[in-house]
Amino acid sequence: MIYEAPLIYIILICTTLFSHVHAELPGHVKCFDQQYSTLEIDLKTVVTLQKLAILAPIGIYHVHTEISDGVFSQLLQKNGRPMVLYSSLTAGNAEWLTCSVITRRIRLVPVFSKQENAPISVFVSACRHETDIIAMDDRSFYVDSRSAGLVSMYENVLSIMFRTYYDGIFLFSGAEQGDLLVAQITAGRVYVIFDFGSLSYMEISGGTALNDGAWHELRWVHEFDSVELMVDGVLENSTSPTGLYRKLDFHTEIEIGGRPFDAQSNTIQSSYRGCLASVRLNNVELLSYAPKGIYASCSLPHNQMVTIADGGSVSVPYSFLPFTFEFRILPVPGEFLTVMEPKNESLFVLSFNKNMSIEMNANSTFINHISDPDLRFDDGSWHSMIFNIRNGRLEVEVDGVTIIWLEGSIVRTIALRMSVFRLSAVGCYRSTTVSLRSAHVTGLVHLDKCVYENKCRAGTCENEGRCIQTSLNTFRCECAAKHKGTFCHTSLHPRSCEEFFRTASKKKQRQNVTIDIDGGGPLRPFTVLCERNSTGENGTNLQRVVRTILNHDLVDGLLVSGPTEPGAIRRPLGYAVSASQMDRFIDGFEQCEQWMSFTCHGGSRLMTYGTERRPSSWYSTRNGQHGLQWGDAPPYSRMCSCAMNSSCIYNRMCNCDSGKDGTDEGFNNNKHLLPVMQLYVGGTTHSSSSAVVVGPLVCSHRVVNDALVFMDRNRRIVGSQTFQSTTFDIYLHVRFRHPRVTIFTWESTNGQRWFQLFSRGGRLIGQIVNGGRIWEIESGKIVNDNEWHTVYWEVDEASASLLVDDNKVSTSTAIILPYTYTWILGSRSEQGKDGYAGIIRNMYLNGREVAFAHYLRDPSSSAIVLGNAGACRSNSCHNGGLCEEYYDSYKCNCSMTPFTGSFCEQEVGASVQRGSEISIPWQHPAHISNCYRVAIQTTHVDVSILRARALFAESSINISLTTKGFLNVNIFDGFFFRHNMTSSKASLADNRLKDIAFCADRQEFRLTINEKPNIVIAGNFTFFNDLNVWHFVDKNFTGCLTRLQIGTVFPLKERSKSRLTYKGKMKFDSCPFDKMLRSVKEESPERASNISVSTVIDSVGKVRLLTPAMCLVIVCGIAVLTCLLSWYICSRPDGVYETNESLSAFCTPSKSVEPLVVDTFQKEYFC
């Protein structure tokens, strides 16, 4: 909990420590650190903001900056989400936001409601901007690259801060060697054209409606083998350069705002008109070389602007032609421009059809025309339109192209009667000639601003989803097949063959499957062949092994003949996957292998060429290295498989190096050499040939399938992975028993923000904590049953879903996803048993497999282990009790046994005296079963142990002891057959516990005593299910009754549930714990039983009668001895116990008058 008063004191102290910093910026300092106490900061001059921090109650702030004209723009992350600033409580723990932004004013907007009267301190670290902001008017200037210190580099960064309404070129550099770098803006989109000397230029583009007169930043980043384009901090596009060269050379003169006249091209702009705040190339500010006194300060004309929302319209009175404006609209069919007469009747209507082509309707009856369908206007860019009537011809021109025209009398009618132009399509409009500000508005219309937010940036919808802007500030993703979610992030493809076979039919052993190894991440799904079979030793301990097979396009192999040089014939193998897909695929397995066969005829060779040591044929791997071995030989050993066991022809390194016809083959299981990406075959002559066959890539044993067992709730494993994405997701399998455990936490470096997956009351909870706010989603399924459960939790900025097996819970709410770094499995604090006890496997964190073996700090520890371990052992629970696994502990479930106790070791019995009655008048139908059990301990004979009958039939059973103590069974099926059998194997009236159990079915009746077969009767005994009235022991029985089981219920342990009734002298829960008070004759030892409880009981009636008499004798004896001792003390001789001559002088006359001890050393006694 955060208390406001201490927080205020902390911030006041921090303010005092920084009190030497003044509000005004020092004029002589280039870089500075400044402190402010307001959320809107005016820096008085243009600076480059480097770092920003805020001390305030825990919260989240969005950052807005302004360079000029009072127009603020929000800082965005690389993924297009708003950049956030986290507040801190103390200066020592301040979280700094690092950036490089040109600004003059800063505004911090709290995401959540700000605490009233809470002091804040904002710390700004910035440097003054090196150059003035200039306005260019089609006049360019040159920069000497040598004077500026620009040299050829393999890594380059170009950053341009611009503001314009027009198309134009920012920078041009064309070196003599063919290197090219051009940055320009065309139709509101920026383009960077580059070439590293291969004479084949590449183009990368991005952005939408950047010609809106606002400040924008273009950043082109080249890092050897990758090129990225960012606009306003958002990654718009990326690519990899082609050709052999990666170093960029510059022309000696780099032109800013133009290009040389000899570099004519229809795709390259020739000049620039607008403002530039920065043109920085490889950390060199090129605007600092602009000629002084030529370029004015930034000043652009302000277009009149209006935004029409849904249901709104703007009516502009006709004053002159042409009617010219620019528009930027939503892809919504409907009316666009209507020319109306004074009576508000339409004369001419332009509208957008369902394909977003412009459709004309004049006089609403007989003239209809549709523009070229290839012209689309739903791209979110600015488009210009001119409506004009001239010389009896009506023309509509869009982006300089006449798309619709009209002639005839209808044109003259429109020209004579038109009075109002009505704009009604949802979007933004601007014009320098039309007075939009004074127009008549209807409905929701925003004047003097464009509130159209481009939500459909590059990469907004993932996995080839199509982004559709549905309103001025909302969007919708239309997902491709097998994908869904707000951003189409959720993939419905299985992540692996193992996952596919978990849900597939058991009969399927081999099938082509499309898998998505990163579960909706940037890697595309691809098709593999899934295969499973069983392996084991000598047919035992069979285990399912799943193999994932990736095929290539060289199925028939490669045959080379005729004279060739070594490696002259090159044949790539296509696996239909990208390099990143292949790397992730192979890294996800413990074992991979690929069959390789090389067959030589006529003296062709493999690892040699004639008498030379160089190979004739080889292959290349996925990292570009050459594999100089064959089969399972060691890497780069120039050996074949036969050399591993010295079986090569002529004892060579390969069979095909002997000059004889032969074959070298084997499985290549070196993962870093797999797969074979390209074959280099050669070294043949007119009379020789070589045939190469490469099998598919076969992988098994995915590392992510290894199960991790937590056996201590105070232990954890820790890893790190940065999260700054638009969507969070985690996929895993869990198995646990405790109702409250913490499974997974992904937290920030300071531990103030996190994603957490935990169980509360057996239900999984997904929790997000960010900026002092908590979001939770709870599953609808209880999962603490020690069974495997599949969990998938996904969160984006607009929704969250939690899928547990087939139970899915979703919620739609605005969520601010936190920045996190450290993930934890198990206990977060390593104390208080707040962690996890159970098993986790198949964990994917934001599409990345988590291989648990890599994160175990102490593999020898027994607290966290790989495999399938637990706390239960074979002897943990006794007497048939079920051991319930909790992994850090266990519990014995005795519900299916007649025993109780922590380990099912305690008997539940009753001490029965003569004359007692025990019965179940009517058994509950749900408790009926075909197995029964009772245990007795008695010395009585000729008594009934168990009687049962059917309430609505004549069937019955009677189990009793004969006069010799033998067991007798009498069964009547209620119709014809009666079975009467006596077992004379041993007497049951021997004062030892006898456990009697019997079962009956349609084949036989089986009875055991102490688990030894005793009586077996063949026949159909299904009528036992009709027995529902039970009587236990008759009135002549005296002894112990225990382990009673009738069907599925245990009457002595569950008396109310089983409807047990009784009367007479009975004592429950005592027998067989009573001790024998008389000796029992020892009997010959029997075979040890697996029942761990042994009991002894005897009839103690006579002993109980003698007990009161014995107690009376003992009490009288003690009284006599006490009297004798008192008489002896009173009659003792004088002087034996006296120690003073005159004791009466020191005696106290009364207890109540004087204290027991007075202040003299002579007193020893109280008289």
C-alpha cells in the first residue's frame, strides 16, 4: 500500500536536492538536465530530448511533443503503440525513458486519473538543437561529404524531420561506383531508394498521409544485411539487400532538397517544398551546412480543414468554379459530393460504391457512370479533387486524372441551377480556396482539425490479416484462414506434431500437418509429415515416439555423368521454409537426422579428386558452411560412415575413394550440419558417374516436451525475455493439486509491473498489474485435479482470453500492457510457500519455446527436476488407500477403504456386546455394488455374521459361524437354487481378526478370508444387486466388528450416509483399540497379511466386576498406614526435634497478628 503523506515528503526532499536548477535554460550550455513541477513543459527553444523521468504516485503517462504552431504529436513505439512513461516514487529508482526527439514543448498525459494535490517532479535531459528550422522553396544545396566526415560504412542511419503538403525529395547521393541513396515523399508516402554498388537499386516505403502539414520523422536504418524504415518511430517496412555488396559509398556532394539535372528519372522527385528540422546522416547534421541567409524560418500556409464524422455533413454555398479540395476518407460506401439546387434537390451526386470506386449519378434517372475500378480512394491518403464546368463539359478530376466527365444539356442545367456543394463522406477535408470554416454543418463535424487517426499501419494485423479502418479512430482485422483475435494473433494450427497427435485419433499414425511453430508469431505456418510409432526393448516398455519429417524437392536424387570439375554441378534443395523457420525448427528438437547416399560408377570419387586431396563432391549447410564428411562420420573429417567401423574398400576413408564401384551411405545426425541445403557434385569423366540421394529431414524428441517438476513451493527457475509487443500470449500444460499456487510471473526489472498466472480455489487466474491498476481474467474450470490441462492465455490492448482445455473465457476491455523482462516459474519471493508444486511442460512464451533444461541452476537438486517425479511412493498409503500427489507433499485418500487416518492405517470398528443389533433397513440404490467386506474378532461360535435379503424378492444370503467356528455360506436366488457351503479350513472363533471379503457376478461367487481364497461357487449371482436389507451379527455375538463394506459404502465409517441403525451395548470407534486384560493362548504364526493394522480384544466382564473391590482394599490400606505414621510422630521422644531452649518466647500467639518471619536470626519455627 502506498501512503500519500510519506510520498509527498519524499518528493519535497528530492525537490530540495535539485533546487539549484533554475527554470530558465542556461544560455551557454549545450546539453542540460532540468527539473520541472508541471506536466506541461515549455523548453523555450528547440531541443533534442534524450531522457525523461517523473517522480509521482505510481502511474502511466503518455508523452506528447510539439515543435511549432502548438500542434502536439504523440510519441509512438516501434510496434505502433503509444510510448509510455512510468512514474517512480524516489529519484534513486526513477525509470528513465530514453529517446531522441526534436521538440520545444512536452506534455505528459496520465493514462489513469491523476491524484489530486499529489506533487510531481519531471526530470528532462536534453541538448539544444544544432541548427535552425528552415523552409525550403524548391531550392536545394550541397554538402561536401568529405568535409562533413562521411565515409563508406556497412551500417548507416538516415533521419529526417520534415513538414510539408507536397511531394518532394529530401536527399540525393549517387556515387560513381553505382551506390545510391535517395529519400523522398510521394503522395503522402515516404520512399528510400538505395543501392550498395550492385547496380540494381532497391526501394523501401512506408507511412500514410504524411503530406498533412504536420511534423513527421523518417528514419532509415541499414545494418549490414537488414534495412528498416521507420516513420514517427513506428516500424513500417523492412527488407534484406540483394547483391554481393553491403557497404554504402557516398557521392562527394550530397544534395539536400533536390537532385542533379543529369539524374533524370520519372520515379524520383526533383525538388522539395516544405520545412526541415533535421537531416542527420550517420550522426552528422547536414542542415548545419545549409547556406546562411538563403532559407527562411519555417512557415506553411494553413489550410482550412474539417472532419466529418458518421452522420454529419458540410454544405458549402456555390461561389465560383472550379470547386477544389482535398479529402481523406474512410472505406465506407455512401454519398461523397452532392451538387444541390436552392430547393435542396440533388442535381449531381458522386458516391462510393462497395468497391470504393466513384460512381456518378446525374438527374437521378438516366445518367450513371462509374470511374476506373483500378482507382481506389480507401487507402487513408490525401487525394485532390477538382469539380469544374467549362465550355459545356462537366469534369471531375482526382489526383490530376479526369475520372468522370459529362456533356450535353444536363450540364447546362446543373450550371444554371446549382447553389450548394454538400460533402458527406466520413473523413477529413481541406482546401486553400474553399471556405470550409464558414460552411453550414449538420451532425457531428470537427472544424479546423483532422481527427482521422490512422490505425491501419504496417503490421497492425498479423498473419496476413487485412486491416480495415471502421471509424475515425477504430479498426477491424479480417483474419486469414486458421487465425483469429483482435490482431489475428491467435493461430489455430498445432505447434508441433506432438500437439497434433494429442487430439488426433489414436488410429492415425502418419499424416501431413500444417504446424505453426511459434503459435501465431512472425514465422509463417508450414507443412510437415507427422509420424508416430512405438519403440521398446524386447517388446516391453513401449513408448510412443513422434517423428516430424520435413521433405525437400529433390526426391529422385541427382545423377551426374560426363567430364566435370569438382563441385561443378550445383543443385539447391528446397524445403519451402525460410531460414528463420528452419533455424527455429531444428533448434526445437534434441535429435535430427538425414539420410545421405553417394553411389559411384567407373572410378568417380567422393572425398578425393584423382591424386589430389580436395573433394570431388560435398554439400552446404544452412549457415553456408561446406560439409566435408558423409553420413554419420565426424564433421569436417573427410570420412564416410564405413570408416567408423573400418569396413571401407581397401581400407580407405570412403568406399567411393577406392576407385571401385560402391556406395557410401548413412544417417547424418550432426544437427549443426543439417539440413543439406545444396549439393556440389562433380569430378566425373566420360566413363564415370555419381548418383546422390538425400532423404528428408527427420527430427524427434522436442525439447519443449520435457516436463519440469516442482517439489518445493519455495523454489523457482528464472529466465529473461523482453516484452514490448502488441500481444502477450503464453501456452503451456500444467498438472497440480494444490488449490492455490503461482505458476508463472513475467515482471519488470523493478518488480512493479507483471503478468501472472496463478490458481485461486482451483481456478486459473490471469492477472496484469501495470501503473497501479489490476486486470484479471478467471477461467470457468477447476483444474487442481492432478490431471494434464492445456492453458493458453492471450492479452492485447483491447481484449483478453483464457483458454483452459475446451473452456474459454474472453473479455473486452482496454488494457495497457506492461514492459516486462524477467520471467519466473514458481515462487516469486522464495518464501511463504507462495510458488508452485506440480508439473509444467510444453511452454511457449510469446511464441518462443522454453527449454527448461537450459534454466536449471542446480541439476542435482531434488526440489526442481526434469521428468515425472512426485512425493508419492508405493508404500506411502496403507490398506489400499489412494495416494493423492501434491508434489511437495502427499495425502492419503481413504474414502474407498474402510480405514481412516493420515495414512489409512487406523481401523474403524465397533465393540459389540451380547444382545446388540446392527442393520441397514433399506440400502440406498446408489450404493449397490457386487463386492462386500466384513472383519470380525470373537471367541463365540454358532452366530450369524451377515444376513441380507431383497425387499421385494425372496433372494437372500446368510454368512455365519458353525458350532466349531467354521464359516458357513447359505445363498438363495429367490427362485430355484440354494447354495450351502461350509469352509472347514480354520476356525474363525479364535479371537484373532478375520477379514472376510466376497464378490458375486454372473459367473461365480468368490469369498476370501485374510485375502486367501476360501469359498468359490459357480453360477449366476447377479441377483446380489437386489439385496438391500442388511443385518450384521446376531444377538448372541460378542466381539469386534470392523472393515465393514456394503457395496460402495462403509457403514461403520459413514453411519449416516449408509443408513446404519443399531441398538444395544455398542461402542463405536473403540474396537479394535481395546487392550486385552487377560492373556490369550499363542497360536501358530500365519502368513503375513498386507493389512498393516493388527488388533486384540477379549471379553473382560469378570475382570470389570473385581475392579471396584480391589480399589476399596487399596484405599483402606493407605488410610491405615497414614494413621500409624501420625501416631508415631506424636509419640516421639523429647529432644529429638527441639533446637531451642525456650521456644515459647519466640512463638507467635496468632497467625493473623504477626508475620511468619520476624527480623531475628534465632527464630526457626512457627508455633
